[in-house]
Amino acid sequence: MSSFATVVTAPSAEMKVGAGEDRRLLLHEWSTERWQLDDQVARRLGETPWVSVATDREPGWWKVSTRQWVGAFTAGDLRIIVRPKIKPENLFLLLEVGLPSEAWQAEAIDYATNDELLPALVSFFARTAETTLARGLFHHYRHEEDDLLALRGRIGFVRQFRRGGVLVPMACEWDDFTADVDENRCLTAAIRLALRVPNVPHDDRRRLRRLLAALDGVAEPTATVALDRLDRIQYTRLNEHYRPALRLARLILANCTLQDQHGDTAASAFMLDMNQLFEDFVTSRLQRELRGRFDIKAQSRPHLDIDQRVQIRPDLTFLHHGETIGVADLKYKLTDGDSGAAVTRGPLARHGDYYQLLAYTTALGLTEGTLIYCADVNENDATEQQFPNGSLVTSAITVRHAGTRLHAVAIDLSGSPGDIDAQVTALAEHLVGTSGTSVS
């Protein structure tokens, strides 16, 4: 594979990125930069789903725009690195793997200095999986069925009777206590993929090889099959310790693709959807905070109309004794609203988001709803004073002739994990206070 040695952080009139050259372009999410690109490179860049490319008025120059995707990918001989707006350590916090912040401190520092997210994430995965398997391989009973010459377990009578008197081979059924279960299979698939990622530190690569040796005899599913099985795993006290490693395995399997393979490693494309990451993080933390008070449903699908022909899909609905009493929608990035109004009256969402939230509250018969967004990616010079000391900031509008209150709540991810936890707690109390039913 090519070695990407040159890092460019700002466009230059003398710099031209052409096909076959050895370049890395460093961008930030939700930004637009002007670059002088070869037409072929610009076309290949525009074919990717993670950035958009538009012609500029000056010939040979292009506008490259990023949105919510962060990570790195390759387009021809061009390596594009998109950095998040939030701090590296808080990006790892959003992964919500169920470990304390100290667990990923080394990888967060590495990502802050080396730009590439995937090698840092693989290192974190390798250490987490090593700690998980140090407790011993998880074994579980797995149901098996086969036709055997000698009886094993019990006879599968339904299959046996279909044979019309044929005695052997016998239809056998048994439960096998084995390590070849979904938890270990999914780890194996992620480790195999991680071993092909370039620029992973040698110590972590050795960790991954030792883990594969420990998992010898466990089947390796494809990435697609592994992702499907990961979503079906039910966690109990017996396999709960696997949860952090499997969450990281899912991130690697779902978001990593490899290109231009040479030898054991390949150029990698690894892009995380910050919208989805933020949504999953807030949902998980609120479920933890409100356990025992509310039941939280994510991505429920009620109907807008009486005839049930039009579905809606609010991000979060809150239930108490089976009754829907609250609704919230998550928006990682907002379109800039009226800056002057935002400074004096609190944060405003874009109009379309209010319309959407109003539809949810109306269809669900609620008088209040909440829009939750990330302060960091919506911050600009006009709105800096909205978020003093990383506190939770809220605003509300009242809909004319309906009286419905629509709240906008900003979570500031620039602080410490403790600060963020405090904001989530405050958000939970806000949601309790604005629910349609009083909950003790």
C-alpha cells in the first residue's frame, strides 16, 4: 500500500493534489474547504458517501464539504482524514462501551496526536478483548441436530418418523457445552478484521494474535452474519463481562472496510456517523438514568393519522404504566437559526425540527416535547455565551393556538465525563418535569 506521508491542513494556491501523488488531507466535520484537485481525484472523492465535492468559480479548485462522518478513507492515492469537533476523549466516551474513562485515555491521547481513529480504536479493542478473555472463554449450551450412526443425546422423533422405518442413521438432538458460541464467534470475526488494519502498534497486533490463538476452534462468521448475531445476543450475569468488547467489535465490523490489500494489511476506510453515535449515547444514558421511573422506547413507529396510513418515528418516547407521556427527538447538528434571538432567549432549533416535533406531540396527544442536540457542533461566535461552564441549557417556544411547549436542550460535550454525566442527569430530570404524568 502507499505510505501517506504528507499532511495538508490548509489549502494553498501552490499546492495541487493530482492522481498518483502522495497526500493526506485533514478536514473537520461540518466544514467546507477549497482544494486544488486533479479532476480525476475530485471525481473519485465525490463518489464517496462521506463528503460532497462541488466545482468552484476558479478552474481547478473544488469545494470539499464534510457532514457528520468522522474517520479516514482513501480515494485513489488521496487519504482523507475527518476529525470530530468534540474532544478525542469524549469521542471515545460516545462509543458507550460500559467502561470508565480511564480505560481509553491512552488511545484518546494517541488519536489526538496521530489523526487516524481506526488504529486507536483497534488498540482499545485489543486491550478490552484481552481483559475479557483473561477471565476465561465463555461457554454455553448450544442446541445441535445431526444424523448419527450411534445415539447421542436424544432422538429427534419428528425427523426420525419421517424416514419410514429407516433406523440408521438416527436423528439425534443434544445440547453441547462449548466455547463455539455467538459471543466468541463475533469476537473472532472482529479480531480477524482488526489484524488487517494498517498502522496498529506492534504490541496490540501481538495481543490480537494471542487472542486468536485463545479462540482456536471457534468458527468465524462473515462480518454481515456477525453483525446480525451481535444484535441478537441476550446479556446475563454470565456473559455481561463480554459487553464492552462486543460493542467495540460491532463498531469495527459495521464501519471498517479494507481496500488495496498488500500482504497482511490493507488501506482502510473507517467512518463513524456522529449522528448515530450521539443518538445511541444519549438513549443509553437516559435509559440508565430513568430506569424504574420511565420505560424508554427508541425509534417507535406510531401513526400520524387516524387511518394509520402515515407512520412517524420519534427517536425517544417515554412510557409510564404503558401510557405514552413524553417524546423527544435527537439532533446532533442543527442548521443555524436566528443568531440574535439565540443569544438573548436561548438556543433555537431550525424551523423544520420544530415542525417535526410538533407533529409528534400532536399525534401522541402530548402538550410538551423536547429536542436534544449537541452544543459543540452548533457553537459559533454568536452563541458561545449560551453554554457557560458546560451546563445544560434549555429554551422553549409555545405554539400559537395550540399551547404546545417545544423545548430545545443543548448537551455540552466539551467538559469532563463527570460534567457530561451531570448534564445527562439534569436532562433526565427535565424530561420527568415535562412529562404528561407526574412520576414519583
